[in-house]
Amino acid sequence: MRDDTIGKVARQLAMSMDTLRYYEKIGLLPKVRRTEAGIRRYQDKDISRLKFIKRAQQMNFTLAEIGDLLKMREDPQHARTEVRQLTTNKLKEVELRLTELDTLRRELALLVNLCTASEEGCPIIDRIEKDE
Amino acid sequence: MNKKPIDIEVFTSTVCNHCQRASRMVEQLLKEPGFESITWREIDVVAEIDLAVTFCVLATPSIAIGGALVFTALPSRQQLRNAIQHYLLHERPNDA
């Protein structure tokens, strides 16, 4: 079981220590356990929640939306109708993004394969030049 | 008027060694008896990358028959002939 300092968590999740303190201050993260000396110690559930926040931010969700999604995450059966609706809408956004990412992945894989096979020039460059 | 779908798509690029052979093989095979009605076209994957991605093309040459990727490398003449025959017998829409 984890019992990590704020510095270690910040490094591991590539977030600043100020951001971690801020999430706690605005309630996105419940009050983190402190040692007797008042030093924050992050547990597994805190890390899991922070990873969720980070993923949601990467999808450009607002902090307010993330707060609602976290409520759903904690207690999906008793979530309010608006929170359920928000979660459904966000699920659609994530699925759309996944489709777009999958298309991009296949496009890049094809271009990389062509580049690897090429002895003269690289089609990736050709394509970028065409698009410009 | 509905445009007839293309039966065979040959995905090529300027950087592959076997692409020309693949196109030539398709062109020659389609002159054989029974295959005359089959339509085909060559697709440069760099010029039409969106289409290539739709077909999940990852390398050239690749050959799609009836809208599905069947060969992801240069097939033998007999393999290609068999695939076309299978398509004609089992998969080609009747009104094509």
C-alpha cells in the first residue's frame, strides 16, 4: 500500500505540487492523510483519483465537470440525473476521440512503414509538403 | 445513377518494389476468361491516405477485393486468381 510524499506523487504523475495542493483545496481530492508532523501522505485511492483527474483534463474536461464525474465514480448507483447525463455525454466524447486517435494511429503506422521501406525519400515528408 | 463499386483496389506507393508487379498482375489476370467484368483501380496510398486508412492498409502493395483487404503483400498469381474466383462465386453483388 502506498504512502507517498507530495514530491514523489508530483514526479510520478508529472503534476506540480501546487496543483496537487490546489485539487485538495477545491475538494477534487478529499483531504489527504497527514503525518503527525503535518506532512501529506498519498494513498492508493488518492493516486487513482489523481490519475482519473489527469486523464479527464487531457480530454479537456473542466474541473467542474471532473468534480461531477468523480461523484459518479464514487457512487454510480446514486448519482444525480445531471451527473449521469454528463457522464453519458463525456463517454460519447471519449469514444469519438478514440475513433479519431485510431484513424491517426493507422495513418502514422502506414507512413512509418512506407518510410522504413523507402530507400529514396520519405513519404511522410512528401505528404507534409503536399499539405502545406 | 448509382456508380458501380470498384471490385479490386490495388494500394501502391512510389517507394515499394513490388507495387508495379502487383498492378500488372491484376491487369493481366483480369484479361482471363470470366474476369472481364471485374473493375479495378490503383490507389497511391500517399495521395489517398484517408481511403488507405479506411481499408486498414499498413504496407504496400496491398490488395482489396470487394471492399475488404485480402492481401497485405504481393500474392502469387494463383493466390490472386483463387481470391478473385472466390469473390465472383460467393461475394460479388449480383447487380455489379
